[in-house]
Amino acid sequence: MDVFLQQIVNAVSLGGIYALLALGLAVVFSIVSLINFAHGELMTVAGYGLFFAIAVSLPFPFALILAILMAVAVALLTERFAFRPMRKADVTGLLLTSFAVSAILRVFFQNGISARPKPVPLPGALSGTVSIGFADVGIVPLLSIVTTAVSLLLLTLFLKRTTLGKAMRAAAEDFQVLRLMGIKANRVISVAFAVSGALAGISAVLWIAQRGSVDPLMGFVPVLKAFVAAVIGGLGSLSGAVAGGFALGILEVLFQAFLPAAALPFRDAFVLGVVVLILVWRPDGLIPAPVSRRS
Amino acid sequence: MLEVTGLKVKYGEAMAVKGISLSVPQGAIVVLLGANGAGKSSTLNAIMGLVPSAGGISFAGSGISGQPTEAIVRLGLSLTPEGRRVFPSLTVAENLHLGGAAHASGTALADRVEAELTRFPILRERYHQKAGLLSGGEQQMLAIARALMPAPRLLLLDEPSLGLAPLIVDQVFDLILSLKARGLTVLLVEQNAARALEIADYGYVLQTGEIVLEGTGRELAASDLVRQAYLSE
């Protein structure tokens, strides 16, 4: 029973990270039809931000904030200097730009910092466990769940209550008409990238909290998973991205926990097999994005 | 108030608008007639800067061609696009809010919303519903209300009666007249030529991207071309 509870906590915390990452991809995709493959590098940027902030002995909370702000800053810079000049290009052009940005950042990490993993020492208080009822559960997965929930709540409030949030939702449905309201397109797009950077930064911090190190390729695997999650959920749909993220995280942990040992090396094949079945059942994803109407 | 000279719009190799000139005097209702694909919507979209165009467009004496849409809206032009295009998953309240958000804030914005709800009582009833759940007529009212939120001086309406029940069409044309009575200038694109010419001060007939006829509403309604092509009774 306690193993089961631990697995649920693990599943929800992993799913939460995927959900935040998939949400970051979806926020940008829903507005500019770009699948930003440099999203993983935003995570890595936040990882190195945390590493350096702790190395110069900044207090831990400040180090966290700095790491997330660095991901936001790099997201805004890549939008301004890489994606905005390419906006008139077609979707393929934007996609290739994101591969280029991703490759440039990765080479920068490898040659400018180090190709080897850098340990990120976290405060000792995070490494313990707490007892919930009759099970011991890790503090990191629990904090991860709380952080995910708070992030989702804040993002929802932003999208529902603020003018910029409403404009972002409107932009996802009909960008041209939003411009007809006199709302500046570039500003809405910048905010979308900033939000996606913040989500990547938060995910990076949670990811590192479970692994304790950062390396140049850190963002690659989680963002690949997040892309799968975004597709399961329905590409471009924000609630779909969250649903897809949790679904993928839960699937991975379930197979990890309950597959026989001999089949464990093929865990991802089982997970992706279920993903294929989901897409056969619902080709547009669990919660499809509204079809945008453009003239 | 609006002067268009030698306007050309090209999509790839296809020339949708082939150098037309038209003029919309202050306080008037000017109508653009024409069949599907004649270039009516392209003309409106070019005026709003939504599609690239060549030629001159000036509003209240200053050139606006080449300016971004956001800037053109700030000068006092507003378009209700073809097919209404309300934001379907946003509520009526949110649609109206976004319509005015770039032009007013706080109580001034709330006052503008209140003014539109008074003008369109049905929107007050539907205030917290998603726009996508409204009927076609209600969506058209919302689209017009949203386009009025910036308090424009010139309103461009693209096919406001398309697909609406006759009773609602009456309401839309009554509304256009009442907007004119309040001093708003209107450039109207319509398929319903009979109704449009009743309220128009002046009109142009477009065929495959060129103006083939122009005149007052009454002159056009009496012309052979309009009677045969658009007023088949």
C-alpha cells in the first residue's frame, strides 16, 4: 500500500513537470504555430543559472528566482532576434529556426561551460522524506506537485483575469482579428514566449531537484516527452497539454513500477504503444484545440 | 474622410484588386457591391493593413498605407470582418473587453462596455456566455459592438447580413442607419444589394477587381447593370 502511494506521488510529480513543459510548448504553438524545439535549451539555461547562482553562494530562494528569470530572458531574446525576423516565413522556416537556436545554445553550453554534468548541490532539507499516513514520501516530489499546482493556478488566473492573458487566448483563436482591436501583435507574442520561458525555468528547477546535476543535453529528453504529451493532449490546446503531460507521466511511472524486470528496458516502447492507441482513439488529442479561423 | 487611389492587391500572381479609387465622405454610408471574388473584402482588408497593397490610402488627410493594422485602428478606423469572427471560446464580456482594451482602461473602458450593452440589450443577457454559443445574429451584434469599442470615426462592415434571418437583417440595417445618425461614417460591403442601396448615400460596383459603376444609391438601384446582376427580382 505504501509503495502504491509513493508511486502515485512519483507519477503525479513527473506528470506535473511534463505538463508544465508541454504547456510551455502549447502557449507558443497556439499563437505562432511554432513547435519550439529550443524549449529544452531554455530548461538547460535555467539549470546553469541555478548552478552558477549556487556556486556564488546566493541564498537558495534567490538562486531559484534567478534561474527562472534567465530562462525568461533567453526566451525573449530568441523571440526577438531569431523568431521575429522569421515570422513572415512559413511554418517550416520557423521550425528550422528553432532547431538552429537549439543547436547554437547547446554548442555554447558544451564549449563555453562544460560537456560534463555539473553537480547542483541543493539544501539538505530537500533530500528527506515525510510520512503521510502510513507511507514515507519524498519531499522533492511533494514540493514538485505543489509547485506545479501553484504554477497552473497562477497561469489560469493570468489567462482569465488580465487583459494580456485574454489577448493571448484570443490570439490563439484569431490573431488577425486581435490586431483589428488595436492590440499590438508583437507584445502578445513576446508575452507568450516569456510565459513559456517561465514554465521551462520552473520545470528545470523541479527536474534538477530530482537529479542533482545539469549538463548541456539536460533539456532534450524532457522536452521530447513534453512534445509527445502536447500531441496526446491536442497540439495547441492548453488544457490538452496539461492533460497530456499528466497522462504521460502516470503511464511512465505505472509501467516502471509494474512491468516485469525482463521487460523494463522496453518501458518506453510500452508507453509509446499506449500513446499510439490514444491517438488512434482520438486523432486530434484528448482535448483538441479549437480550429482557428483565418481568412 | 477616406480616400483610396489606384489601390492594387495581389495574392501571389493573382490580382484581386486592379487599381481602384474610391472616396468615403464624412458622415456618409458608402456601399461596395459585387459578386463573390470581386475584390470587396480584399479592399477592406487592404485599407486596414491586413493584406499588403499598392496605391494610396489616406484617412482624414494623412496617408495610412503601409502602416501596421494596430496603428490604423488607433487613428479611428475599425472593421467588422466577414464571417463575424468573434473569439468563440471567450465570453461576450471578454470579447468586448478586448475590443476596447487598447483604447481605454478602468472606468472609461467599463463605460464603453456599458454603452454597447445598452445599444445591444441581447448582449447583456448573454454577457457571461461563450461567444461561440451565441446564435448567428447575436454573434453579428457582438462583432459590431466589439468593433465599436475603440470608438471609431469610420466603421468598415464586411457582409454584416450574411447568413442571417430576415428579421435580424432588418435589425442590422436599422443599426447602421442609427450609427450614421450619431455621426459615424460607414463603408459597407454587402451581397444584399437591395437593402444596401436603400440606406447608401453613394455606392460602387466591383467586378473582378475593377470599379465598373458608381453613383448615388438611387442611381445604382435604377441602373441596368445593378438591376440585372444584383437585384434579380
